[in-house]
Amino acid sequence: MTGSVPPLDDVTGARQELTVVLPVRLLRVPDWSEGPFPFELGSRRTDAETRSTYFAPASARALYGAPGRPRRWYLPLDTKHDGLHLLGMELLRAATARSPERALAVLHFSVERPLLPVLRALAGRRPTSAEEPLTGPFAPAGLLAGIADVRDPSAPFAIARPYSVTFMAPTAQHAPALRSCLEGELPATADRWLWQLASRSTPEDFPLPPETANEQLRDVSRISADWSALVLRQGAAFLGHRADTGTGDFFEFGALHSRTVYLDALLLGALQRDHIDELTDELSEVFTSSRLARRVATLERNIAVFRSTYWRQHLTAHGAANDLLLAFQNQHRLPARFHEILAEAADYSRLVQTQESQQISGALGVLTILGLPLGTALGILQVIDDHSVTHLLIAIGLSVAAAAAVLTTRYGRLVLSSLRGGKSKT
């Protein structure tokens, strides 16, 4: 992976698609059509019904909802500005226990000018010759007015910059991305171009060290000889490895997949990331309240709901979507973080059980300290057949005194400490 990389800044592919994903706060259910954006290719229409056959049922419910309970809406558009063509928008409900209004907005573009400068501007790279894409007619605040608020980047769980999914099919002039023949080896520059598209950076922005370049690019997915994909923390990219021949070419199908089922795999990863972020935050607040048992019970319930609803590492029998989801999870360390959450929650659960056991033991100890002298005194009175009220009161008084004396001993103090500890922590 050594050597110079031909510049991608001024390259316009034969086919360029861009999908932008950003977090928003849903104000109301939009009066849009229900389901994911139904892109069409010939007789194929990628609506919820079609996509649901691609995914496992649990994953499909997380992405598209269930009958009568939609989670996704779309709105077709046809807006062109400065080499970008906005085809439509989607909203995916991404509610969590603490943020029921959370959602993801998805904007679908076609790009008719060099793609990398658009991506650099989207990532906030400086300097850049391109205007920020999400401004003017493409400003999310205007497009979603009255429906959703764009989340403040400084707010918890906000993504500093929108996530991007790009697809680029090269022309015959783009040799750095092309195989020499159908079964020929890829040039090293192909993965470098893929890295630039996924990272939204040039070698000047982020020069890959030659010593670690292979490790940085180990997650490149070879979907087929025709194209590859790379998933990074802030973006994903699909790059073709042969010249696009135009209408009827396979890359029409590839572009469709990149902004439908492959996008959905990444959206599921984003849902998982947001829920794990929230669970991590819940763990950090366990001891900020005196009601430890209630907090731990709520945390365990939220973990169970997340695990049954969203936590999937196998989406479908089709390998590419699984590979993309796993790559997204690895980029955000989701499996390791979820394992840590489970381990920490188990520790807190054991702590609660220990405290409850101590409280029960303390209560039994108090009953023993109070009940034993009293029971003994009453038993003696019963044996000697003494029915005097005065003697009964004297026996009760001596029992209370004996219990108070026992409570001053080390055992008594331990019992009282157990009770106080249990009451103050639960």
C-alpha cells in the first residue's frame, strides 16, 4: 500500500449516489407515506414488503415497524442545486427509553460533480472549495420544519457530523479504481480511493501511515469482483472496479442496493449504537440515586428490551449486509461495549441481592433480639400460671431492657447497621 495516490478531488464518476443520515428530534408523526423510500429499478420496487424478505423478521421489525405500528416514513422530492439532486427523504423512529422522540433523518442525493469535495464539506474539512451540502434548499431545518428538529451537535448522543453512505461507479478513464481484467488484481490505489470516500478526506487531510495502511483497510469488503465497500465511523463507501457502461449496467442494481438494503444494515447499526450509548449513560448514573434496587431493575429491563429488539449480529442469509453491520459494530466497538454493559449490570444486580440479603438478615436479627427476651418472660409467666398485670408489665419492661442491652453489643450494632444499609440503598 505504498506509493502516491492519484487525486480524487476532481474525479466525477459515471454514477454517483450519496445518502446522508443525521439525528433529529421527532416533533410529530409526518403525514408522509409509510415505509422506506421505495426506489424502483425496472419491475423491482424496494418497498417495506420487498426488503422484509431480505432481512430476518426481528431486524425487519426494527427497521420498518409492524402492521399498525410504522417506524418509517418517506417523502419523494425533486430538488436540484449546485450539482446535487435531492431525490427524497426518510424518517426512521429511533426511540429509546429516555428519548422517545429520537429519530434518524435520511436524505437521498445523486451527485453530478466531483464527489470527494462534497464529502469533505459534509465532514467540515478545511479548506474546501465546495459549499456545505446541507444548506440552502437542502438545509434539514427547512426540509423538516414542523416535523423534526435537527439535534444540537453539543447535545448528548449527537453525531458531530452527519453519517454518509456513498456509491461511485468509475469510467474507463479512472484506472486507479479498475481491475486490469475481470479476474485481475486490484491496484493498491483502489482501496485508497475507497478510504478517501468513506473517511471523507484526502491524503493531505489524513495521510495513512504506510506501516499501518493494511491494518486500516482490513475491513474492506469485496462484495464481488465488480465492487467493494468500506465502513468507517463517520461514513461508508461503495466503489466499482470496472467501467460503468450506463443504462442497464449492473451498477444500477449496485447503486440501488447501496441506498436500500445495505443502507438499512448500517441504520440498524446506528440504532444499536444509540441504545448502547444510552445504556452506558444509565450505568454511570446508577449510584446517583438512593433507590439502587429500582434503578438496577429498570436498567436490566432496558437491556432486555434492547437485546430482544435491536441487538442482532446476523441480519440475513445474504452475506454482504451481515458484513456491513459487523464492520459498523466493530468501528464503534459495539460488541465489546455491550459485553461490558452486561458484566457491569450483573455486578450491580449481585450488589442489590447482597444488600437485600443483609436487610432480611438484619430484620430477622431484630426480631430475634426483641422476641427472644419477651417470649422467654411470657413463657415463664405462663408456666407459673401468673396472671398479674403488674408482673406482665415488669416482664415486658425487663424484655425491652434486655433487648436494648443486646443492641449495644457488637452483634446488635451489626444488625442495626445491616438494616440502615438496606434502607438507605434501596
